[in-house]
Amino acid sequence: MKNKKVSLGLIGAGRAGMIHARNFRAAVPHAVLTAVADPCRDNVQAALEELEIEKGYEDYRELLEDEEIDAVIIVTPTKYHCEIAVAAAKAGKHILCEKPMAMTVEECEIMEAAAKEYHVKLQVAFMRRFDRAFTEAKNVVDAGEIGDVVMVRSNTRGPSIPKPWMYDIRKSNGPLAEVNSHDIDTLRWFTGSEFKTVYAMGGNYRCPDAKQDFPDFYDNVILAAGFANGMQGMIDGAQGVLYGYDARVEILGTKGCIFLGKTQERPITVCRSDMRSYEAFTNSWKFLFKDAYLEEDMDFVDCILTDREPKVTGHDGKMAVKVVNAGNLSVSTGQIITL
């Protein structure tokens, strides 16, 4: 299989979709991007022109009928993931699915079952597991250099105001899904354990337009967790913070601590005559995890060619969705939820 090229089709040509598309088009060995599908014709046309490919569809089903395509990347709103993934599996296409994996645990299980039945790979796009700093930190933890892990704290805060469709928690699963899925997976990865208890609080502080029709919407959330192995976890998430894109992690052990997170887009600090210093805060996840996206895409192709299990599986995606659902239940009821 070493000399084989994996032919890929992109389903969803938005911001994240095009990151994957550019990687597969020009930077991933043994991969070729051959088609794009998106319900918006303008998105399809723009993608075809930028990527210099010819096959574009407004219906993803037409892309799945293309026998040349070996695998698909699903980068659509979460509520469509299950439907598309099952159809892709039936068509014999391997699947790289962006997070969140699905809306419910039941949908995740349907996706897992379809991938197993039709013998295709199912990888969930938690790209932080492929980030060089994150993987180095995992090696440090596994080597016992900070002793036993006691607590993992992770935050993701984005500068953008949520899209209006995100206001309906029933359709988006809220910021815990859209923003904090990566943090949930980070806690699972570094603790090596599953969430046991979850307590979450949310509030709407920056989105006044949502308050009348969607009183349950929150743009700020904090979540405290207990793990099956006795470790502790904390997550905070926010949308519309304006100051930049902020993703940081602390891993506290019995003999030390690891700090993860790059906040500067340019490694430069300017000191001015008014005795104030200035640093440019990074404003986009697209910059911060650019290399991690590429490593993730390369690994997806490699797992197809070598016929091995993906490093991030459907089970990983499902467990994150389980915590999202429990967190939202905790936000709405004010109760501690036991998973």
C-alpha cells in the first residue's frame, strides 16, 4: 500500500474544512483531494478555484457515489455528522469527522457501528493530540516527571460572537460542544481516565440578542469534574471574548506542574517610551494549531494505508459528547451529574 494514493473528498467547505482541504491538496504525502461538497454553491465554487480541482457538488450524496474517492472529511454542523458518516460508511469511504462527533451518545454509537460493519476507519478530529507541545507534555506525564497527576485544567476562549444558529442549545449543544470539546478530550487524555462526575455553570454575558428567544443559551461556562481514577479536572470556555483566541492547559502533579499554551502570534514584546510593554495576542485557532491539523491529516492517511486503528477513535469522540451532554444537563438543573 506504500505507493497508493488515498483519494479524498471534503464535505463542508467552511473555515475548518478548507484547512483540511489545503493540507490534503498540497502537504499530505500519499493523499490527493479530488472533490468538494457543500450545500452553498458559492462555497463550492470558491473551493474549486482555490484548490484547482474539478469535482464539486451541492449534495454530499453525489460525492459519495464517486467510486474514485476512498475517504471523506466531514466538516459540517454537528447535527448532520451522524447521517453523513453512516452514508459514507455504507459507501465504503473512510471517515475523518470534525469535532464534536455528534449530538448524542446514541448517534456516536450508530456511527461507530456503521464504521465497524462496513470496515472503514473512523477518526475524530481532536487535533490537539497531534500538537507538538501537547504530545511532548504527554510524554513527560507518562515518564512520571511531575509525579502522579492530580488535576488537569484546560480553557478555550474564542474572540468571535457565536453564529445565531448556535443560540439554540438543542441544535448546537452550546459552547461545551462547539468550544470545549477539545478541552474535554484533553482532560481524558492527560488523566488517562473517564469522567465520573460533572458540575457545570453557564451564563450569557456577551450575547444580548439571544436572551429573549434562547434564555438557556450561555456564552461562558465553567465545569468541574471528578475522574474514575480519583484525579480532578477543571474547564472554562467562552465565546466573544474579543481579546484573542486563548487555549491553555495546566497539568498539576504531586511533584511538579506543566504549563501548555501559546498566546503570542509573533514572539515579540515591544517596550514603549510610556513604560508599557505590548504583545500581540493570537487571534485564531487556525494559526495556533496549524501544524497540529497537518499532523492529524497525515496520520489519518497513514492509518488507512497501513490498516491500523486511528490514534483518535470514535470512542474518544463519543466520550467527549457524553461529557458535553452531562455538562449541559448540569447547567440546566444546577445538579452534579454522575456519568
